[in-house]
Amino acid sequence: MVYSAGILLHRPAAAGPEVLLGHMGGPFWARKDAGAWSVPKGEHDPDEEPLAAAVREFTEELGTPPPSGAPSPLGTVRQPSGKRLTVFALEGDLDADAVVSNTFALEWPRGSGRMQEFPEIDRAAWFGLPDARRAVVRGQLPFLDRLEALLAGGGGRPPD
């Protein structure tokens, strides 16, 4: 079983809450937009505390630690890949244009024998919830619903 954890940063806005998403880096995602954005997240060992992993991965993928505050658990959702993703909501703000992600190495073009570095997240942006639902990868949609319920006072976390 593969485990992953992330932080869904959100802020109030005149038209309703906004969430910070990262556009996945690398050649596969370069020309995609709808369904190519993600909660800043990453894998962790089964014995590592998911919140600690979420903070670490947020920092690595965005180049800055998450804002201070009390994270709210949004639960765990099994992704289409089989990975178990745990997400925490955190209210805060940051400059999406200032994001500097860590990188990963990938043979590109495939079969060329040439390794290239790509950012894990090539850009970040704030989205209202309706636009976030179109942008985010399908397996992460439940977290947007849970955040919306949490902000409306409904608890935000249905059973896993």
C-alpha cells in the first residue's frame, strides 16, 4: 500500500472560498490543464504521521512552509492508482506566483537515455471551488466537497 498526504490551503474571498492547487510538472502534464492540478502532496512511510508528511511535502512542492494555523483533517480517499491520500485543510494565504518547487529526474524523451529535471509543480494558482472542481485530478474531488462542508459547518469529513 502506498500512502500520501497533503495540505489543501484555503482562503476566504468575495465570491466564496478559494483553494491553492499546484499544476503537476513534467512533460506528461505540460499541455494539460483541466484535471492536471493537485493538492500539494507526497508519499510517506506507513509509520510516518500523515500531518508531518503533509507539512514536509507542502514545503518541498511549494518552496515555503505552510502558513501557521490549525489544520483540519479532511480524511483519506483511495485514489484511482490505489494510493491512499490523506488531506488536511488549512486556512491561510501565500503568493502563488512565488512558488518554487523541488524537481524530479525523468528520462526524456522516453528511450533517449537522457535524464532531465522537471519541477514537481510547475505553477500554483488560487481557484474558487467551481473552477477547482474542473482543474483538480478526479481522485481529489472528494476533498473539495469535504472542505466545502467543513466551511459550511457540516464537519467536512464523511466516513472514509
